[in-house]
Amino acid sequence: MVKVLYNGDIQEEVLQGKKIAVIGYGSQGHAHALNLKESGFDVVVGLRGGKSWDKAVEDGVDVRSVAEATAAADVVMILLPDEMQPKVYEESIKPNLEAGNSLVFAHGFNIHFSQIVPPADVDVFLVAPKGPGHLVRRTYSEGAGVPALYAVYQDHSGQAREVALAYAKGIGAARAGVLETTFQEETETDLFGEQAVLCGGTTALIKAGFETLVEAGYQPEVAYFECLHELKLIVDLLYEGGLENMRYSISDTAQWGDFVSGPRVVNEDTKARMKDILKDIQTGAFAKGWILENQANRPQFNAINRSENNHQIEVVGRELRALMPFIKKPVNAKKEVVVH
Ligand code: NDP
Ligand code: MG
Ligand code: MG
């Protein structure tokens, strides 16, 4: 089995006395900046004026422009949206990098697909938490952590691995476990996971189940509870103890249905399509499409987003959630839905 490292395996001295610039203060940025600061590291946040800037000031962190934060720092973690990174890197980060600095990412996309080509005299590595930024922050505050992957792309100093591990410890990831990967593996598995299983696969499965019930004449409210709301309870059981633990908690009728019907929904055909999706990721075809979509100002992304937000399951869901005040509001205002 691959070696998983924990707090006791990692020396953080290599990062002490160094200045860490966290560029961006969104989902990941606020979590890294606050966790590192509370772990005793010297943190500056790099931003443009706006919503994130105001929030960072409110949280009491040292905020400067991206150029100034980069110039002041030894370690520069880029936590901007992936599609914005190449432009901001060229304009404000690259001119302020010094030999011996560390350039850090939380996802390998821009390095792996050559959208950012770093100079030879810096360390380049990634520390990628395997969870949303708001959980990286919340679990840290509770004394726990979200596991992370790390990978070294370029080791100019000879210490890139140690610095990466110290960084992972600083954000609390080594409380949960840190394991080594490569930029290629992190990028390809991350994209595949979010497309085929975690996000794309799950939303498509939920919608197909909901539509099947509603089209058969069942009440949309009942279909919503069955296909979306209850999923969280099932996922909590999976998270705590795998498939066996989830199956232990459900009725034997549900478990028998799981065994006989699950493979009818996700079958060899589905798996063949997953392989196609993986191939598009590996060949760069997916990356190219996403890069071009952004260059064209996201015509398809915006059109699909609008129609998805108006899907019947979303309309019904909004009404039902409003009646369940114990359900938390979305954590990220950016991701709150505007319905047109
Ligand atoms: P967000 O979209 O949540 O945050 C982006 C931040 O960048 C905001 O603070 C935004 O500030 C700032 N920003 C955007 N454009 C600029 C600009 N031109 N100049 C300065 N600041 C700018 O990003 P995420 O946290 O989701 O993603 C960051 C990285 O982390 C990505 O590489 C992603 O793949 C990776 N990652 C993300 C995960 C997640 O949980 N979301 C999980 C694991 C990895 P403003 O308010 O001004 O727009
Ligand atoms: Mg991702
Ligand atoms: Mg049931």
C-alpha cells in the first residue's frame, strides 16, 4: 500500500520564517490562508479589489495586490480559478518571482496542460486537498482535516518535497493523511472523478431518477426527497464505513434492490462511456475544449447553467428547502443561484 503521511512524519521547520503568499481568497484560498496563519506561518494574501478583498480584510489577514504579495513571498500558492491563472500568472506573478521561490498549485491543470510554463529556477509542486475549501477550513477549526495529495514537478532547491509536506501539514491535511502523486495523476484523476462520479455522474443520476418518477405521474415533491434529499444520508454512511456500512443500515429489501438493479443502471455500457471520458481527459481534448470555451466568454457554459438552474428538481427543491430551516444555506455566495 502507498505510504500515507501524518503530522508526526512531517517536519515543518523548513517552512518557518518563510513568507507564504496565498493568491486568491475563494473556496480554497480563505481556508489555506487562515489555516496556515493559525498554524503559525507568515501569510500574505494576494488579490484584486472586490468581494474577496473585503472579506480577507474583515478576517484580519494581510492583503495586498497579487504582484506585491508575490514579490514579498518565498512560497506562492495560486488559488485563483484555473481558467484565470495563466493571465494573472503572466501579468502579476511571473515578473515578481525570484530564483529559489516555490510556485504552488492545488490542482495540476495549468502545469500539466502547459498553460503555465514556470521558470527553471523555482520549485514547483502541488498540494491538493481532496475536499471543498469550506470543509478544509471547517475541519481544521474542529481539530480535524481534509486529506491531500502532493506532487513535485520541479525541484530546484532540493527541498521541494519537504516544503510541500510542511505546507500540507500547515493547512491541517496531515491530520487526515497526505499521499504522494504526480501532476499527471492528480490532474487526470481529479478531472475524471468530478466528471464521471462526484459531480457529473451524480447530478445526471439524480435528474434521471427524478424525471423517471415525475414522468410516471408521481408527485415532484416525493421524487425530490427520494432522489436528492435522501442521498446525503446515504453518502454519510458510505463516508463513514464504505459500501458495507451503508448496506448494513438500509433494509434487506433495499440491499437486494441495490444488488439486482444497480448494475442495470450503471452497466458495461456506462463503463465504456467512462473510458471515453477518461480518454478525452488524457489526450487533452477536454482541456482544449474548456480553454477555448473560456476564450469565447463561456457561451455554452452559461446557456447550460441557466437551463440547469431552471430544471424542475431545482424549482421544487428551492421550495422544499425553504421549509426546512435546519438545512444550511449554500456556503459560497458566488455559487448561489440567480434564476432568470
Ligand atoms: P474560487 O473561485 O472559489 O476563488 C477564486 C479566488 O480568486 C477569489 O478569491 C477571486 O476573488 C480570486 N480572483 C479571481 N480572479 C482574480 C484576478 N484576476 N486577480 C486576483 N484575484 C482573482 O476558486 P477555488 O478555491 O474553487 O479554486 C482555486 C484552485 O483550487 C483551483 O486551482 C482549483 O482547481 C483548486 N481546487 C479547488 C477545490 C475547491 O474546493 N473549490 C478543491 C481542490 C482544488 P474575487 O472575489 O475578486 O473574484
Ligand atoms: Mg477539480
Ligand atoms: Mg426508501
